Amino acid sequence: MQRLKQKIENEGVVVSESVLKVDGFLNHQIDPIMMQEIGEEFTSRFANEGVTKIVTLESSGIAPAVMAGLSLGVPVVFARKSKSLTLTDHLYSADVYSFTKQESNQISVSTDYLSKDDIVLLIDDFLANGQAVLGMVSMLEQAGSALAGIGIVIEKGFQDGGAILRSRGIQVESLAIVDSLANGEVTFRDEKASSE
Ligand code: G4P
């Protein structure tokens, strides 16, 4: 997605060889127009999959997921990372280990909002090692929901999440794949190679 790549080039900050900061439009301040285009792009890529629901993980997955939900006309469920006062039992849950943050979080979704009748599109802001997405896949399995595919705003192609998910035969659509952050520069994967 060309406009997203331009935005990353113009506003992204390379923090290290493995971390890209995009607080200006995705992880802190949100650019709603950009987010709307992202939602429409996910919709066009998964339009024929019969999606009934979108599932994401709080917090930064929510904005692109809601825009995709608006465009597809389906509800959006966000998995919670922390215990909620009102979300106490009847949960699907999974442990997610973050290599980036070196901490484990339990994520959960109420059994009220996922069922065996759902065909789910998973959306997240970043794909790094894939642990968050694998946790969400585990919750879909617990619910008996079908997985339509995975939509990612920014995939870090030099980490192994994308390869793990694609090797399972899952359709992963990443709107920008960053292959390197070396020398303070963002290098994107060749468009044709990533079939964008
Ligand atoms: P994984 O799920 O793919 O294994 O990712 P990992 O544990 O490495 O990432 C943990 C958190 O850090 C996730 O956000 C993820 O989106 C974010 N992250 C990973 N790499 C980058 C990066 O290069 N840049 C930015 N900006 N974020 C990155 P989170 O903890 O769920 O935070 P949030 O959704 O509340 O923002």
C-alpha cells in the first residue's frame, strides 16, 4: 500500500535495527483518514472470504480493525490484555510471550463474542514474532471459529512471524513489509515479490 509506505518513510522513526516507531499515526496519535484507507484495503483483500467478525488485540490493533469492520460491515472484538472488572469468567484465553518486551500477557475474549458460526479476520498493527496473532488463533480454535485470514498494517519481514503463519497455510496480508531497518533506513520488500 503505497501511501502507507510513504507515511512510514516520512513520519516513521527507526529506533534501532529492529524497532520502528510510528507513534505519529498508528501507536499513539491516530490518523483517521489513513486508517480508513487501511480498512478499505483490508476489505478489498478479504472481500470474498465471508467474514462475519473481526478480532484484534488492544490497543493499537483497534483503530485499523474498526475501520475494516466499518468497511466490511461486521462487528469488531478486541481481545483484552488485562483483567477486566466485568469480564470475569466464560473466557477464551491464551498466554502471549513478547520477545520485544520480554514479558508474558494473558489475553482473553468473552465466550459471548466468538462462536463456531464465525468466520474471523484477525487484524493487528504490527507483526514481529507472531506470538500475539498465534494467541488469537488459539482463541479461535477454542471457540471453533473459522479463520478467514490475517491482516497486518506493518510486518517486520526480518522477524519470523510472517513465515510461521504462512507455513501453516494462513493467508497473511501485510500492507507494508519492512525487510530492514539497518543504518537508520526503512527498506521495504519489493512490491511484486510480496504480491501487493
Ligand atoms: P509479536 O506479537 O509479533 O510476537 O510481537 P512482539 O511480542 O515482538 O511485540 C510486542 C508489542 O510490540 C506489540 O504491541 C507489537 O505491536 C509491538 N511491536 C513489535 N515490534 C514493533 C516495532 O518495531 N514498532 C512498534 N511501534 N511496535 C512494535 P503491544 O504490546 O500489543 O502494544 P499496543 O498494541 O498496546 O500498542
